[in-house]
Amino acid sequence: QAQVCAALAVLSFEANWAPLQTMLSRSRLLRSALLRSKTRFSGGGFGSPKDHEPAWIERWSANRREGQDNMDWFFRAFNSTRIYEIFLKSSPRFYGFIVWTSIIGGYCWSRMWDHIWDYVNQGKLYRHNPYVYPIPDDDE
């Protein structure tokens, strides 16, 4: 009895799907969507390094905006340092760069504020006014 119900459900679905399928196959919208999403045989499957992005992303990425941006001077200067290629491109180098930059930056930040504190409080700190022991009297 369960097999009969399953067979009837399949037949019912196929009977309802046939008119919808023919209607959609004639639709210009569906045909244009299918033409746009044609698979490109690029030598790699889904997710492989050779797999292409969708066409709209490739067109968007192709627009480099070189020379059109207000910050173009900064991007050229940053790219000429090659910091991204050397430090930021791989994960271990990136994390190492972040850790060491934080350590060195934190030390420099602390020393900067120490110097500012010394400058503002010049003559008021203990190390600026060392105790000078009096010369001992010679009783001899």
C-alpha cells in the first residue's frame, strides 16, 4: 500500500510538472537565465583554483579604476612597498606581521608617552633631581 501511495505521488507530481515545465521552457526570462549561466569548461571543477567566478564578478574585477581614484597616490605608494606580497598574502606571515608589529608598535607608543611625560614634568620628577650626598667632613 505504501508503494502504491508513493507511485501515485510521483505520477501526480509529473502530471502537474509537465505544463509548468513547458511553460517555463518557452519563457524568455528562463532561456536568458540559462544562457547566462552556461557552464564554462575552464579545466577545473567547482571550487578549484582554475574555476572562474561568475561573468559579472569577472567584469567587475576587470575594472581596476587605475588613475581614477582620489587616493590613487596612496595605493601606488602602498603597492610599491610590496608589504602585501611579502607579509600579508599568507596566513602565517600575516599573523607574524601582526604580532611583531603590535609588539614593536606598543613599545614605541609607550616610549613616546614616557618622553612626553618627561618633557611636561621637567624638573618635577625624582630622576631629574637626584639627591647629592654632602661631602663628608674630614675630622682628622
